[in-house]
Amino acid sequence: MSRHVEERPAVFRNKPLIAFGWVGLAGIGLAFGLAASDLGGGGTFGAAALIAVGSYLIWLICCNSSVRMDRSGMIMDDVLVRHVIPWADLQQIKIAGGMVVEVKGGPYIRPKMYGRSLYGAVTGYRTQRKIAARMNAAWQRFQASAPTPQSPPHYAQRTVLSPWPPLVLLVVMEAIAAVGVLAK
């Protein structure tokens, strides 16, 4: 591939964990929908708010996490924290009881989506090793291309919170509660 053609970013997500999260969210919504008509009254709407908060936590842990790599570096969204790592600051990506991303002069980052698990321990972290190998290959490929001018100068960590997912979950749970109250 020639250097003047922009490469697409490499995006890594834990698809089984995402599927588990969506199945869990659907199960919670279904169970609440079935129970909403029995609860009745104002308690239903309070329960919907609590269930929306719990659902948001499931969504954060299972569905929101990702790793994006492009010519400027790595952006890792891990629950509520976004790590921005320029290639110059990335030291290594390895497996040590789950995936570890090491930043020069900085932290050891253990992404939750590729972290320690019973399944990983039993299989010798086979899946995490494959993902780490793919990330290392992407790292080498992107690092070989010229860095983009908007490359961040140093490692940065910040809290990232989008208001849309919790609001959507709250609206859905409140709608289920309303249907449950009306059905009673």
C-alpha cells in the first residue's frame, strides 16, 4: 500500500463480551417488562430508574470498550476511561494473566475487555494472545507509516461519559414501566 493512501483504522472489540452484554440487557428488559405489571404504581418508575442504572453499568463494561489504532497511535476506551497513546509512548502489548498495554514512563493498562478470566486461565489466554498478536501487527504497520500532524504529544488519560446511552436506557425502562402500569 502506498504511503499517500490513508489506511483504515484497526478496531478491536471483544465480540463475545458484547453479545453477552446485549443478551443480559435484553434479559433484564424482558424480566422487568414481565414484572412491571405486578409492581404497579410509582414504585415501578423508581425501579425502572434503578434498573436503567444497572443496565448502563452492564453496557459500559460489556459493550462500550474498544481499542482503535491508526497512524497517530492507540485510543483505548476502557469502561469510563479513555487512554490516548501515541506510538512513541507505547512500549509493548503483552499477555500476563490477561492483556497488558505498557506505556513508556507510565502505567500498565489492563483493558477490562481482554482481562483476566477463568476461561482465559483454562485456555492459556489463547484468545487474548491472538488479539495481542493482531494489535502488535497493526502497531508495526501504522508505526511504519508517517505520523499524522494531529498526533498527540504524550500519553493522556481522561474520563469519558456520554449522556446518550444512560438516557436511552432510562427512557426504555420508563416506557416499559408505563406499559406495565397501564396493563394492570
